Amino acid sequence: MQLSSQLSRQLCFLRIILISLPLLIIGCDAGDGDGLDENGLAIENTPAAIDLFSRVQSEVFTARCIACHIGASAPLGLDLSEGNAYANIVSVTSTQQSTMMLISPNNPEESYLVKKIRGDSDITGAQMPRNGPPFLSDNQIQLVIDWVNAGAKATASSGAEETINAGAEETTDDNEFVATLSDFTNYASWQAIDYSIDASNPALGTAHKGDDAAYSRRTYKNATAQASTGEYAIGSILVKEVVTWQDGDKEFSPMAGLNAMVKRGGEFNSGNGGWEWFDIASDVTAINGQGADLMGGMCDACHSQAESQTGGLDYVFPYPSEYIASAADFADYEDWELIEKRSDQNSLLGEIAHKADDPDAIRRIYKKQLYAYPDTAEQGYPVGTIIVLEVEQNDAITEVTAMVKRGGTFNTDNHYWEWFMLAPLDLSIMVDDSGEARGANLMGGMCNSCHSGANPTTGDGIDYVFEHKDDPFNHP
């Protein structure tokens, strides 16, 4: 039986309404356009979009920012620690540029935090993180941008922030963390907490090339270790590189060039803090050895001394390292590498420094560790680096001075350097009315003031050390 043409038209019209109704509902829900994608469709709060923030927290804020931005003393009051970061940045006005929000949802180009981590030309102050380079990787920056573009949503689990994985994906239960190779793959993107060379810690002995002036050590902490207060949390990982430099290329020690300690917990190595020790291939393609008794128990034995040193805790030696030099460190300086000899009048000396007023004076600069490499702007030369300058006049040595990268919390405003005046006859540390002629403010601060001119901006040097023609790294 056929329907009348009028009835057919009515059914067709009804069909169109029914098909269009969901679109009308979606359109009404979208309101003024906020929350629509580029095609005008509503952005759903999918788990993938929402949980981007848990990755931003873990891979960016906890991994690279909370070394400074944590607690009441965080710079500009910006606490980026877990549980605090989201509320402190999303739709919050920037302190440095009050016309912008730190994070403006769906608008990364108007999010001041994005501009700060990219180092845009219109930011106030320095690019973040301050300890760069290296700054955030392109992938880390893109992760933040993706999160902002997705609406800067909080995490799915709490509506705010969820517990970070901090590299501890292989936790077998709440009390034990069993590390695998993948847990070390990205260690170089973690926070570098120490950079030292030579015998920078008396506990080293021959371990980690502590007896070889050609090798330096850099230590990294994963996010869990950084966030730990007091005893290290289960899942904490510290990785140490032992390297030298040849023709500008980093070369790992052929024996134990990449090591790690992991807070495994549970019943594992309970007599030694629950730590597990690892020897890792330098290209991070294999674990060469691991366990509680790695190196015949030497790791346990050595690190058990950590708490005997001020700042040492839970089998971890104090960081950053501090090297307190003595007169014995300078006794054989003439056997070190001569990195420059010059008798011309150097304008950088000013009028009196290092006998600058004597046109016939000869100056020689010696470097104890030729391969002490100032490879980052923040850390510069490794702790333990020693450089000596002698002045010869009329065939006699009339002045000997030294600079030592002491580290720790010493002279932090001037890159941790300590300055020395040595007696030319016996190379003892000279004594004046105030005691030994050494310290952060030697010569009334003249050493700090003069050497601050040795930096990449002026083009005259790096990290308070002027260029010298035979230095393999810092030369004209």
C-alpha cells in the first residue's frame, strides 16, 4: 500500500529532524565555542587528553623543575611539586608579565610558562630551567604545548594531580622496585646534581677513576630521588658517568663507565639500605651486571661511608661535591700541563694584576687536569679543577696564585671558585693578618671581579677562566 505524497514528505522531514537532533544537542552544549576543536566539534575529556598533565608533572616539572621550584622558598613562589603545580599555573597570572597567564588553556602562545621554557625573545629574565643548557628537550616542550592545546586538563584520577610514576614503572608492589634497562634509557635528561674530577672525594680511592686526573664524573637523579626528603624513596635512581674527553668527544671509561644505584626496597639487600647496584653499557643497550654484591661487595662497602660525611645520607654521598684544597695540591704544579706562556701586555690584566705593570714579566698558566671540561653554563668546570699562574721576573718566580673549583656551597655567587696566594719559595699557602691567603674574597674580591669577565658573553673565556691557547676546550 502506497503512502500519500503529503505523508511521505512528513516522514522525510521527521527523519531529517531525528538525524540532526544529536548535532543540535552537541551544538547547544558547545556554547560560545569554548572547548571546540578546529572543526567546531566538542573536545571530549578523554583519558588520553586528561592524563597529559600526569606526564607533564612527571617528565617536566618533577624531572627538571623542582630542584628549585618546590616549597615555600620556590622562586617567585612558584611551587611546581606534585599536588601543587596545577593550581599554581593554570589560569594564574604571571608574576613577571602581568598581562599573561602562566598557562592559558587551549592557547600555548599566550601561556607565559611555554614561552619561558622555549626561551622566547620577549620573556623577562632567563630561559627555564635555570640550570640549562641543556634546557628542556623538544619533546618535553612539545608535551607541555600538547597539554595546553588539549585544554590544560587536570589528571583523571583526582581532578587535580595524580601520583607521578617518576620512572618507576616496574614496581612489583608498594614496597619493591625492580629496575629494568628501560628505567635508565633517558638518564641524561634527568637533573645533573654533581660534576667532579680527580680525587674530589677522599672516599673514592681508585673507584670511578678517582685516581686519574683525566676522568670526570657526572651524577644524575631521577624524579623520585629528587622528590625524596630524608631517606630515599623506593624507585629512586642515581646514575653516574665516568668520562674523559678526546678531541671534543666524550669517551666513557672502559671499565664501569656508566653506573647506577637503585633503591629497590622490599627484602632486597636489607643490610645495606635496600640498594641495588648496576653496571650499564655506555650506550645504554645492556646491563652488564647488577645485584647487591656487585664488584664483590665494594659498592656496599664504599657507600656505607656516605653518612660519615656532612650531607651524606642513606648510602648517597653529599652533593654537590666539595673539594677543600691544601698546600700539597700545588706542590708539583710545574709538572702539570702548561696551557699558556706569554710575556706580552695583556689588556685583560688591567694595570697591576699579576705584575701587569712590568712589561718584561713572563706568565705561565698550568692546568692540573687537562681534560677538565666546562661543558655546561651552570656547572662549568668540574669540582676539583685546579689552575695555577706563576709570574717570572728577572729569572726568578715572584708570584704564584691558584684557583680551585671548590664546589659545595662555597662562593656560590662566583661559580664556587676559591682563590689562593702561594709562597714562591716553598709553595705553601701564604699567611697574612687574617690567616691563610685563600678564600672567596681574596684581595678584597678582586679575583672574583676580574675573573667574572671570563664568560661566553664577553668571548674571553668560560666559567671565570680566561682563554688559554693550549687548553683543549677554552681557547681563542
